[in-house]
Amino acid sequence: MNNIYKVVWNAGLQMFQVVSELAKGKSKSKRCRSQVLTHYLPALTFSSLFLFSTNSFAADSEIEQLKQDIDTLKQEINTLKTQKIKYVSVKSDNTSEESNVNNDGAKKLGSIAIGDGALANIDNSISIGKNAGKGSSSSENGQIGNIFLGYGAGENSKDSINVYIGYSAGSNASGHNNLAYGNTAGKGIKGDHNIGIGFNSSLLVSGNNNVALGQNSGTNIKGINNTSIGSMANNFNKTTEFNYSVALGFQSETTASKATALGPAAKAKQEGALAIGFAAKANAVNSVSIGTGASSKENAVNSVSIGTSSSSNIETSVALGFDSVSNRSIDTIGYDFSEINTKNGSFVGDIKTEIDRVNGEISPLEEKINELQAELSQLEDKKKQLKNENNTTELGVVENKITQNRQEIAEKKKELNKKQVEKNKIRSTWKGTLGAVSIGDTQYGETRQIISVAAGTEDTDAVNVAQLKSLKNAGLTFALNDYDKDQADSTKDKLITKEIGSIFQIQGKSDLVYNDANKAKYTSDNLVTFNDAGVLRIGMLKSPSFTGVTLGEGDKTVSLTADDGVLKAGGKTIFTEDNFKMFFTKLYTFEGGLKTEDKDGKTVVSLNKETIKQMPELKGDQGEKGADGKSAYDAWKAKDGNQGKTEEEFLTSLKGTN
């Protein structure tokens, strides 16, 4: 009878035993050699007790041989003990089918699964830890596997070539080439090439190429190519969508595409915004805020704030320096001393005419662009509808119209831009076309000097103090009557040049100081000044009015005055045509046959014939015979040469000749 010996596991005794049994058939006895026992060495290396029962019956020679084999086995076991993996143990009481208790968690070629519930069901994947990779899957075959390390790492995740390390890291995630390192890092990722390092980093990220470094960083982001570095950088409670943004620093935050926030609590809120510094806030599109607490308001598009607590409140404005505020309206018009171009905050004159002309050309362009854009929106809606209806015939027509519409919009915008540039060139000297630059805050009396400024060249350049001094030194030049512009070289010394700010004296009487004591003596009623072809002209009334005139010099003077309408010289009335009659009648009495009468505005003196006839002194002596004497006329007529002359001729002879 042949006995067969085997080493088997006795589950009841919890030990290995050597047993024998009768061989069936006539075959040579098989001894338990080292080659047979070697098959059991992997199991035996993890056993704490090796006992072999003596309840077997065998021949002495066979037993002896078995003892030798056991000795050999012991030596090999001792050798293995010295070479075994140390400090590795897996403890679990989970014996369910999916628990990996049967070391069957590695489902695919080249995969490794270690731990309770660990699953590696993609080629060349590694899952280590309780429930690592549990429920994970990939819809693609032949992919490079995932690496899941940690309790629940990669649990219920999808797709391949991902590395999730940490408690629940990458759980419920989907996508390829994602890396999550840290407890719950990358949990719920949906996308490719995302990186989350730190507790809860890249949580619920949706998109590609996003990077988060720091606890609770880069959470609830939807977008591509975003970077969040720092504890709680871009830590959102709800899905926030943006692309190509960077947040660096504790609680730094970007909430729009192409935004950058650098510094603790720095926030870039709008597209293209840049915030650098602790609590810096760029709240407007393309705004820049640099410095602790620097900020820009939401409407301050394209503004710049540089300096601690600086603030830009107006579109395209600039605030430079600590506490600076830029808040002047872009519509503010500059002050023109001449009032030729601007007056009271408005354009005037030729510049206003030109601006109105260009505005008249801009308005139709803006209206046309709005009309085309409304038409484009309708065409886009129509395109979607036709796509849904699979109406390829009409779809082609609509797409052609869309192309034409966009081309026309582009052309009109190009025309509009040219007109806006033309308008800016007209007004840019007197009105800023961009926001103001502020280096202080006038509301709180905070101002600064701008130093080391070179002299300006163009009309829109800044002017430095040296230029103002040169203007002062150039001063103003005055030309009086003794300057002859046609003889400029010979009379140039007659010009008077005064610095701006110096005193230019204009005097009447030399060395006289006009004051309250003597001002009653002077008047300007007869003088005027006017612009005579660019010359300041002083004019005097052709008929001036005076209270009096003094003629002469020193003590040899006479004063002409008017006394109740009567002209007097030295207090005495002066005869005039109007008062001559009065003075004539007062000074002269006409008797002896003379009389006066007014004729044609004149006083006429003549003989009174009747009076003369009665005058006895004009009669001749009484004749000898007692006859009356001759009259004067008769006596005159009797003289030689007067014979035959009339009485009128006689009277004329009495007046005399001129």
C-alpha cells in the first residue's frame, strides 16, 4: 500500500498539518519533497505557528525522510523570515465580495490593489487604501492606469491617467491627467489636466488646465487655464465661471476671465482686472489697483490706482500715490482765459462749430451700427432655429447674410472710430478725452508737487516753473505815441517793457497821488478808451464839459466859470451875443432923436424923425423979421453939394460912414 503525504491547512485547528492517504492505483509512493512544500511557502511566511500532527502512519524510512524535508523547510523558512517585507499589515473584518479580501482587487493587467475595498480595474493602475478606487471606471480600453492612494481616493471616479492622493481625493471626479493631493482635494473634478494640492483644493472644478495650491483653494470654479495659489484662494461657495485668471495669496479672488489678484485678500472682480497688494480691489473691467487697499469703482473701466488707499472712480482715470483719488468727470472742459475756445464750461466759437459738425456725422453711424447689430441678433436666432430644423437650404442663405452683416458692422465701426479720432483731435487741447490723473484728494486738502518736470513742447504738454518764469521775464511791452512802428529800430527805446507781476504806471499829472482829499477835483466824464485796430486808444469828447477853466500860470491866471448860465471871467460877466442887449440897455441910453429897435436878431439904432423935428436946439435962430429959423435939414441942404438931397440922405449923413 502506498501512502501519499500532503501539507494542508486545518481550519478547525488553525494550523498546517502533514497528512497521508492511500494512493489509488499502483504507483510509486510520493514523498513530500521541498519542491512540493515550496509551493506553500508564500502562505507559510505569514503563519505564526507551524505544527505538524504525529497522527499519521507511515513507514519509518518515510517518516525519516519527511523529517529531513521538514528540517530543510525550516531552514528555508528561517531564511525567508530574515528577508521578508517588514512593517506591513492590513487589518479589516470586511469579507464581502468587493472587499479585496481574496486579493482580487487588481482587476486589470499590471494593476495593484491593496486595502479593504481597494479596486484597480484599469491596466497598470494602483489603488492603495480603504475603498481606494472603489467604484472607479473608464470607458476606454488600453489606457494608462490611475494612482489612488488614501482612504476613498478616486472612489467612484471615471477615466484614466489620474493621480489622487489623500482621503477622498479625486472621489466622484471625471477626466484625464488630473492630479489631486490632499484630503478631499480634487473631489468632483470634471475635466482634464487639473491640479489640486492641499486640503479641499480643486473641489468641484469643471474645466481643463486649472491649478489650485493651498487648502480650500480653487473651489467651485468653472473654466479653463485658471490658477489659484494660497490658502482659500478663489474659494467659492457656488459655481463661478471664468477663464485664464490668476489668484495668488490668502483669500485672493478673481471672479472674471483674464483677471489677476496678487496678495492676501486681493480681488479682481471684472474681466482683465489686475489687483496687487493686500486687500487691493480692481472692480472694473481692465482696471489696475496696486497697493494696500488700492481700489477702483465698478464704472471706472480702464482706470489705474497705484498707492496705498488710492482710488480711481472715473473711467480711464489715474490715481497715483497714497490716498490719491481720481474723481473728476471725463466731460470736464478746461478753462480758457481768452474765452475764445471755452466759456463757462462749454465750447464756443470755431471749435464748437467743428465739434457740432463731427457730432452730426457720428450720430448716423452710431444709429446704423445699432440697427445692424439688432439685425445680426435676429439672424443668429434664425440660424439656431434652422439648425434645429435641419433646414440646410435656408441655413446657407442666413449664414451668408450674417457674414455680410458682420462685415458691414466692421466697416461702420471703422468709420465711427475715424470720426471719433477726428473729434478728439479738435477738442483734446481744451477737454480731456481720457480720465484725469490725480496725485492727491482735494476733498480733504491732500495735494502734492510734481517735481523734476522738463519744459513742455506741445499745446497739451505740462508746463514747468522755469517756463512760467521765462514768461514772467518776457513780460508785456507797451508802445506809446512816441513809438513809430515804421521806424522800429530808431524808436525801440521808446517801448516800455514790464515783467508780469511788476508795476506799470500810467499817470496824468506828474507826482500827483489821487486820493479822497483831491478826487473831487477830477473827473473822467470827457474821456473814453476803445480798441482802434488793435491799439488801445484814449479819446476825448469833441465838446467836453467842464465846471471851470483856469487860464495862465502862477498868479497870473484867470478863471472862466459858468454862473447860472452866465459866463464869467474872474467873477465878472463876459459879454456874449445872448446877453449883449441886456448889457447894452444897461450901459447906454439913447436920447436926442435916437431910437433902437430889434431887426433880424440885431439891435438897430436910428434917428427918431418926429422927435428931432420937435427939438428946439436943432432949429435955427429967429429971423430979423420974426420968422421961424431954418431946420437942421434946411440948413444942411443949403450947403454946397447938398442941394436937392432928401431927408433920408440927411439922416444917413448923421450916422456917418464905415
